[in-house]
Amino acid sequence: MVGALPDGRPGGDVTGRAPVTERRPAPERRPVTERRLVTERFVARAAGLTAALTAAGALCGLLRDQIVATLYGAGGATDAFLVAWTVPEFAATLLIEEAMALVLVPAFSRALAGGGGRPARDLVAATLPRLLLALTAASATLAAGAPLLVRVLAPGLAEPDIAVDCTRLTAVTILTFGMAGYLSAALRAHRDFLPPAAIYVAYNVGIVTTALLFHTLWGIRAAAAGVALGGLLMVLLQLPRADRRPGRAPRTAGRRRGGLRDPPTGLAAAPVRGGGDAAPA
């Protein structure tokens, strides 16, 4: 039997017990374990793909070194090429593996998280034209200053003219590597790891192909031309995918399954090195 309070509000029953209220079932929540499973699968696939393509790039780099060594052997021309080889080695470290990855991946990620397509497109519009101008100017300056650079890096070199020609060819990599690093950062922010992980495969294929086809005509300059071609292939490999990505939210397994949030991964900002550091001997 339910009593009433002096002001007319319903109170407990005459025995002093509190009124029984109806309990509503709690809203159904997706288990935390499912979210964790989606994240782990995504990270595992991305890590496995990146590792496989990085290993393939390293093997291609080893093959490149062996082919260049077989075609040209040791001598003054090879020493001249090794001077020019310092340009792509430095450019790869700075423009692909360090600055671009560490600065632009977080920038693109914040833009994508801050309102969809417009912030990402604004970021591209604000950064890409200036970057292209700076990279083009740096490449042209290095090509023009190649004689001075050769004298500084290798005084008394037996074949300075060949070194200058090779340095001018490899100077193009400042532009192409910078663009490759920019596209890699954008794609990684979109959780698209396939093209960035494959760039060193394309790079080494360009060097090997050009050296094999033209070594009898151009000598060691064919290897330097291959470096320039390989840098261009890095850009062309990523360009079709990057052209479809600006302003689109990352597509991941988490998003496709029930609208879960994109799983975080440290792979986005992780540099990928698959070209092999050893220069041909």
C-alpha cells in the first residue's frame, strides 16, 4: 500500500519501503574488444604491407649496387658517380624520411580531423605551390653550382667533368624526392600505406633499367640518369592515389565496419627506408 507525503507527492508504502521503479535496459554498446580487434587487424595489415615492400626495396637496392658494379667496375668514372650519389642520399634522408614525414603527416592528420575536406584542401593550396617553387629553385641552384660542389667534395678527382654531369642529373632528385615525400605524407595521413611503401622499389627499378639499357651509350652517366628517372617514378607511383585523396576522410577497416573511428597507428609518421644505403662500388 502506497502512502502520500503531506504535500500530496507519492511516498513510500505504509511499511516505509521506497517505491519500486521500473528499470530500463541500458543502451547496447559495441564491445571494447571489437574495437581493439579492428585496430589490431588494421595495424597488422599496414605493418605487414610496409615491411614487405620495404624489404623489396632493400633487395632492389642490393640488386642495383651489384648491377652498377658489374657494368662499370672500379675506376675514375665510378668515383665520379659516387660524388654525385651524395645528392640523392642526402635528399632522401631530408625530404622523404625526416622533414616531410615528421612535419606534414601531423599537419594533414589535423586538417582531416578538423572538418573534412576543406581544411585539407586549404593546406594543400597553402603549402604545395611554395614547396614546388622552393624545390625547383634548389634543384636549379645545385645544377648550376655542380662544378663548385665537385671541387669541394672531391678535390683532385680523376674525372671531374663526369662528376659534374652526374651531379647535374642527380640534382633533379631534390625536386622529385621533395614531391615524393609530400605525397607520401598526404597518403599516410589518409591511412594509405601502399604507394609510400613502394617508392624505393620504383626508384631502384628506374636506376637499374636505365643503366642496363644505356650503359654502352652514356657510360656511367646512364646510372645518374637512372637516379633522375627513379625519382620521377616515385612521384608518378603516388600521384594517381594522391589525386583522389585530398579532402577525403581516411578509409580504414574501422570505418567500414559499423562506423567505428579510424584506428590510430604510429605507422603514419614512421619513415620508410627501402633503398639501401650502400653506394655501388
